[in-house]
Amino acid sequence: GAGVSQSPSNKVTEKGKDVELRCDPISGHTALYWYRQRLGQGLEFLIYFQGNSAPDKSGLPSDRFSAERTGESVSTLTIQRTQQEDSAVYLCASSEEPDRNIQYFGAGTRLSVL
Amino acid sequence: RKEVEQDPGPFNVPEGATVAFNCTYSNSASQSFFWYRQDCRKEPKLLMSVYSSGNEDGRFTAQLNRASQYISLLIRDSKLSDSATYLCVARSGNTPLVFGKGTRLSVIA
């Protein structure tokens, strides 16, 4: 079946603009995760959804970052007033209950803020 | 606070060599451990889980030492295609996975 799909694959924006990143998880996966990976760095956890609720938002770096999920499916990560330090690859992953240990990742959205 | 720490490398090894990576975790409540593999400019993919008794999958062996809070990954008979970044992962309870920053491996012909 289809894997985790993210769009766009690449996004170039100007500092100060808002961007919206989209994630389509694997059908039936109830858990969805957003991570950020800066160049040459590890994965930085941002937020986790169980169904449509977000029990853990602890990784969101500032109030410019928000995410939502609807219909226990698609999720969007919004970054307002982008800054150059927001440049990174934003990865989405999903997993299936009960085994949330195995996360399947999308190919990511490469965000460049000029 | 770095919950999962790894030597970033790079480890440059010739084909056929045996190479081992270690990873330490700080949360003693961690119960589940994994190795993920990430190829250059690609997404991470699960390589293998790490079980208390140690486990092997072909040329790959993973071990867990709870007393010292570290896990290891051993790769025997390295192939060029093993070149990647290897991410150590830990989890406690129902919390999200915690990823290390990865160890980069380059296998050279």
C-alpha cells in the first residue's frame, strides 16, 4: 500500500512568510509524528498526534509553530513568520496501534527560508 | 539534556570489515530500543529492534546492556551499501521515540 506522503517535497520561502506543510499518513495509522532535521543533525521531535488530539506538543520550538490533524488522517504543520533558522527538512511519520514502536517516515519537506 | 547519545563518526571502513557502534541512553525507564538507518537525503527506516537477550539479523547484531545503559550495533562483512547514518532510538512507556543524532558509516571499496 501507499506509504507516508508529504507535500511539498521542497519549499523555498522568504523570511517572514507563513508556510504550511502537509502529511498524509498510512491509511489506518492512528499515531502521527512531526520531526525537524537540520542539515547534518539528528531528528528533533516536534509534536505527536493520537487520533486528532496532540498529547505531546513539547517539541514545538516556538508559538510560530502549530499543527493540526483532522479526520484522523491528514496533518498540517504551519510555521508563521518564518525565520532563516527554520530551514530544515520536516519529516512526518505514522505508526499503527498497538505497536507504535515502528514508525514509517515520509520523504520529508525540505524548507529553505531565504 | 541529551537522552540518547551517539558518536557522530564518520566511521570509514574498508569493505569486508567488522564495525561496531555504541549508543548510551540517560532515561533508565527506557524499555524499547531500536536501530534506524538513514541514507543520505532520505527518510529514516527501521533497521532492527534491540532485545534484552541480543538479536541478530544476517550480518547485523544488536545488543542491550541495561546495567550500563547502552546498546550496540555490530555489522560484519561490511558492504558498500551499508554506507548510511545509523540512528539509535529509545522509548519509555507510551512516550514518542527518542532518536540519537546518528553515527555516520562510510564503507570504502
